[in-house]
Amino acid sequence: MAKAIKAPKMGNTVESIILGEIKVKPGDLIKEGDTLFEYETDKSTTDFKSEDSGEVLKILYEAGDEVKVLQPVIIIGKKGDDLSEWEKNIIENINENKNIEEKIIQVEVNENVTSETNKELDTNLSENNNNFNYSPRAKYISKNLGIDITKVKKSSGVNNRIIEKDVLEYYYQDENLDNTNKILKQKEEFNRVAFTPIRKAIARSMEGSIQHGAQLTLMAPFDATALLNVREIIKNKVKNDKKIENSSINDLIVFVLARLLVEFPDVNSIIGSDYYEAYNVAHVSIAVDTPKGLFVPVIKNASEISLNALTKKSKELILKTREGKLTGKDQSGGTFTISNLGLSGVIGFTPILNPPQSALLGVGSPIKRLKMNANGIVQYNEIILSLTMDHRPFDGARGAEFLKALVKKLENILYEEIVKEV
């Protein structure tokens, strides 16, 4: 009996995935543990491994498609299994997506193409029915480029559907270019770069964060002398004791931050539709930049573990991120995020919230400053902290109180104190 392999559910906030490369094709025999496809969310890129065995009978989507979680992606079973029910669902999904796509494209079409022109185009397609169906975007592009879309014979879409990519490939074939276009083809004025699935996912997440939250950012500088001193002590101790992890500046900040967060559970919170959940344990998400995009693995129970354990976990997660091996579990359950641009030269910025978390801390690069003390004018390193917060769970004054407390703890950090904590 045919069985569906469904889009995985990754946490409570992820509603859809974007398919990356599909590793199998109809007719392939798969077994448990085989990689079937890559998929992306705003938080990760992951290989999907099969939990079943059988023959691939039908692939319902293609690379780049957005699929709602728990929707069928691949149908497996035995050759000859009845697929009529699945094919019915495929057609319904295509029609539904087509209706949505037509509504979206209608705005552009109305602005650029008259209704009379659309009638002529639809009539032309009806008269030249050649077993292809055409996306609204493909129709629109073909009309603007002056192409007879019925001459496009290559289809990349599901069920013989000709999409925008097919029209553009046809347009740029040499036999379809006049001399002027051939010259332009040799030296393009610009390159159109399609957003990768992960960039689309990040864009949706960030746009949603701005649209649905009440965000503001508070900034405060702190004297990083004590923090940098602790860092130097650790570097020296690592040389003589292999059991000590080489904690970075970010590890030290996360260690102090996590312990402070449990004193401010409203800051260490997750926002719902008409409520928020205040956490008494801090699970800190750390932003990690990669060539594929930004990812936020989570150091679970960061407020409860030692500096050594925290540093070890941080290194492990960063390595998995850069190797593209993060799982959904690695990135779920965060209650607060830290984004550190300390190596970039950026001294301050306004980070965007990582929903549904209610706050995020941005850390800038150290900058040299001068100040007066009992010994006269001295030089020191200053770091600017940026607290972006959602105004719904707590007010700006509460955010300022939290930021002030964090500055005080970082300015007075002592190695002897932090290594005693378990």
C-alpha cells in the first residue's frame, strides 16, 4: 500500500519548509536512513532521512517549492500501488496554488497589460492547446517579451507546467534573438539573482518580526576592561590545562547574560497571541553567520551549566552550523537570542527580534576610548550593547533596568567568581 513521506514539523513556530535538492527520482528503491531531500526553514538547512523502505512512486513537489508541514512530499510503496487518491490531492493543490498565484500576479497584469490583451492571450493558448499548462507569471513574461508562449516546448513545472524559467530560457536562445539582443546578451547591464530558499525564509521571518511586534532598541556602552582581563586569564590557563575550554568573549557574555535572564523572566520570555510565557531557565540562541545565511542554534539550559560546559556546547553548535549539520532540535526552544558582530568592526546596530522571543541582545566591536580616573587619563575598550525588545511583555523602563544590570555585571566580572559557578 502506498505511503506518504511528509514535510517534517520543526517546532511550534515553523509552518512550512522550502524544498532544496531532491536526491531521489521515481523508480528509485530507498531504505531507512537514505537521504531523500534537503529542506530549509528560516532557521536551518537539513537533510531529510527516510524512516521507511520502498520504491519512490511519485514526487509531489520540486526544488524551491514551499510545502506546509505534515503535507505529503513523496509517495513510496510497491510498483502498481493505487495512486488515484494521491493524484487527486496533487491536482487540488495545483489548482489551489494556481488560484493564489493568479491573484498575486493580477496586480502586475492590471498595471501593465490591458484586459483586452489578456483575452487575446488566453484565446491564443486555447487555440494552441499542446498538453502544457502555463503559470500566470510565464504568461505575463512572455507577453512583455513578445514571445509566442505556445512555442515554448520545455516545461520545468509539475504536471507539464511551463513556468517563468522556461520562458526566459527560450527567450535567450540564439535563434530567438535579434542582433540588438545578441549584443546585450554578451554584456548584460545587470544580473538577476534569484533568492535562495533560505534567503526567502529569512526574509519572511524578519518581515513577520517587524510587522507583528512592537519593537524598540535600547543601547548602552560598557567598559570591557574586566571582561578582556578574564579572557586573557583563560587563554593563559588553557596552555597548561587541557581540561579548560578556551572561552571566547561571546561565551563569557552568554554566561553572564543567561544567569541574569533568570532574574528577569519577563525579558526571558516567549510571546503568544494574547499571552507570554516567562521562563525561569535561559535557553540562549546564538546567531551564527554562514555563506548560506544566518542560523540560530540554541544552548539549552545556559543558565544552569558551567562556563566550561557552555563553551564546549557553543563550539559544537557553531561547528555543526558551518558544516550544515544542524537539526531542527538544535534550533528549537530558545528563549533569548544574542547576535555578536564583534569581529566585523560594527560598533552598534539595531538587531531584529527572533520571534516568538521577546528580546535579543546585539554586541558590537570593541572600540578604544579615553577616560579620567585617579591615575589621570587612561585608555580602555568600550563595547556597545543593543537590546531589541518587544514592547508587549514589558515596558522600555524594564528593558533599561535589565540592560543596566547586564552592564554592571560585565564591568565587574571576575574569573574566580565565574569558575566557581556550576
